[in-house]
Amino acid sequence: MYDPIFSKSFTRNERNRFGAIFLCFIIALAISLSFKPPLHLISPIGYAVKTQLSINNMGSMLLVDDGSRANIKPIAVVNPAEYLQLPSDAAQTNHTSTTTSTYSDHGMKIERKHAIKCTNSNYCKIEGDIRIDAKSSTVVVATTFANTTKSWLVVEPYPRKGTSQVKKWRAITLNENDTSLPKCTHHHTHPSILFSMGGFTGNYFHDFADVLFPLHLTSSQIQENVQFLATDYNQWWINKFDKILNKLTKHNILDIDKETSHVHCYNQLQIGLKFHKELVTLNPDPNPSMHTFRVLLREAYSLKRERTIVRDVYSPLPRLMIIDRKRTRVLTNAHQVSRMAGKLGFEVVEGVAADLSRFAEAVNSCDVLVGVHGAGLTNMVFLPDNAVVIQVVPFGGVDGFARLDFGNPAKGMDLRYLEYKIREDESSLSRKYSRDHPVLRNPELYRNWDQVWSIYLNQQNVSVDLHRFKGILVKALKLLRNR
């Protein structure tokens, strides 16, 4: 821009020389910056300095990435700069702090590794000198660094966030000379997993989706050598699923909340459980997977059938089971559906309310499992490969939840999935509300979970149109015969 004051102070030639000098200065500065080596190459502590500045700017918040660049989770922490040396780029999939210290033991130099890796506030993996103080619900990682000060991260060892029934634990770093460092009373050489039996356990679907399957995913690489440390312990839950748990670990499950007079020490600890989506793993063909989990279930309950038998007119009748519900989402014309299935060529099997072992055997003997959306459909985990799951989806905004819970997982279980959506006239809500009521006319107005739960799940029974449902059963029969 032309500046009259600048023009009056210098001649045209002086102004041109000044402009040239200034231009050369800008070019030289740009070249020097482009060839300047990164800070961490200039100094061995450069990376830590860069990280220190980045974390200090965050104040009292520690960013832990859950795997999505756009979804960084803030977690409260005291003195974050000394807890985890996180990279300044918070878009890393996993944030890892790894330090190695050397100390002398009878003249021998020994390296001790301290590593903390957290993918979110529900799951952390720790290596090093780990001490569990149950009295204060604290996991202490002892380090040899003189400048280590108390700092902690709060972890809720349950896959679903914000459940009031789950005890929170603190992961703390302390210098090994700190007087508040708990002294070990029990040393363990095997790895361990600390998880909660609280949350939504007791609901059959959540027992598998939130705990049993995630336990398999988390412990699979450690196999049977892992010890489970359970907070919010429930003995009845252990008794119910003891056959599965005995396949996952050879050690007794420790009620860690009661160990208030002991300090258990480990070299490896995972707090929380790996979890992606309900009964689904992150990758299409990972190991471990739902396939390996179903193999484990067959071994645990001595289930005989791995796959459905190719059926034709000369084969035994395909077996079909209808999951019976008693209070809500009852299939009120289940008896008529059973008779129709029998006429189509199915052998209808009654689901006997017995212990889990006997029920798992009954489901495994079947080729088709039918049920209205609910926890009972979780028994599909016991079906043989290539079996068919038919989910009856209630009227209203239940479709998304239904597919998330059972439709999407079916593929990973090597099962075929069919869906029957209830119409207004097949729902008991059509007799409870007037025809012009928004519950019937505009169910999209009731989309949040509390509304869906209170209206479309808790107040509804269904009576399927036999002619329409016959088409679903015929399709299931064709899937069994034409694999």
C-alpha cells in the first residue's frame, strides 16, 4: 500500500533499495525456517519440552483419544504434565506413556519399564511396578524418577460410560520412595484384568454384550493365565456363568473390593474391558472375534452342533424355537405361529425355563430362533453356524436399537438374520391409544431412549399377522435349504 509519510521521508531510489532489502530478508527467513530441524532432533529432551508446553496449555484437562480424530474425550487429572507425556497431536489413536529407568540390584543394572496406554476413560493397559490398594480404590504405578509427583486418572472399568452402579478407580503414578506408596502383601507373576460386575449386569443381553464377550476380547492374548479382579462383585453372577468364566481363566476371580487389608502387586494390569459395539468386534475378521467366542461357548457347554445340516425333503425336519416373554413385548398369538410353522415343515421346540446349560443345549439343537426384540434373543450365541434368527421388531422407533443389538452381530456369528416389523394394527398400542394419537400417528416424535423404553418397549405386546409372518418363515426355510 502507498504510504504518504513513507514517500515524503525517502527518495524513489531509496524506497526501491529498501523494498529490495526487505524482500531478501523475507526470502532468507522463509528458507531458514523450511530447513530448520525439528526440536526433538536438536535436543534429546526436545520432545518432552514440546509435550510439556502442550499439556500445560490444557490446564487441568488430560486428553485421551477414543480412536476418532473428531471425538477427543476430556478427563480430569491432577498435574497432567507429570502423569502422561502425551504427544501434542491429540489425534493419535492411542496415547501411550512409556518410560524406562535403570537401577542397581547387587551390582547388576536392571531396566524397569513403566508403560501406561489409555484408549478412553473406560480402558487402560499398564505395565511396570503395579500396586492395587483396594481400600482407596487406587491402582498405583511406582516409578524411579525423583521428580514424580502424585497425579491420577479416574477410570470407570465398565464399557458403558456414566453408569451410577459402577465404582470408579484411580490410576496414580508415585515415586518409589514416596512414603504414601502402599507396600505389597501379595506378589503375582501372572497378568490381571480389573473389571466391574456393576452397570447393567443382571440383564441377560448386557451380561454377554458388556462383560462376557468383552472379557474374551480383552483376555484372549493372555489366555487362561490371566486373573480377573472384579469390582462391584456379585457371587450369583459368577455362579450363573461359571462355565464360561472357567474357560477364560484358570484362576479364581478375586473380589478386589474386599481386599482392603492387602495390597496385590502385578507387572501387567488392564483396567476395564475392550469394547467396540454390542457383540461386534472392530475389524471384519479379527482374532479374537465373535467366532472364537462362540467356539468357546460350545466347549464350555459341550454343545454338539457346529453347523446346521443341509436339509431337503428327505432330511429331518428343521427345528424352530420361539423365545417366550412373560411381561412385556409378549407374542400373544405364539400358539398360532407354532401351528403354522409345523404345517410349513418345522419341528417346533419349546424353550424350557431351566438352567443355562440345558437351555444352551436346546437352542443349539435348533435351526431357527424367533423372538420379539428383547434380551432373550441373546441366546442366538448358542445357535449352530448358518442358523436363522428372526427378530420381531415392535411398533415405533425401535428399529435402530433392534439392529444394533441383534441384527448387526448376526453376521459376525455366521448366522442369517431376518426381520419382521410390527404394523400399527398388530400392536397392543392400537387398542390403548386413539387412532389420531401421536404415539401411533407420529412415532418419530418419541425418539430418545427414555421415551422408546417407556412407551414402545414397556407398554407393548404384539400379535403378528399370520399371513405376513408366513412369508418370513418360508424365507427362513429356503435359507436353510439353499446355503
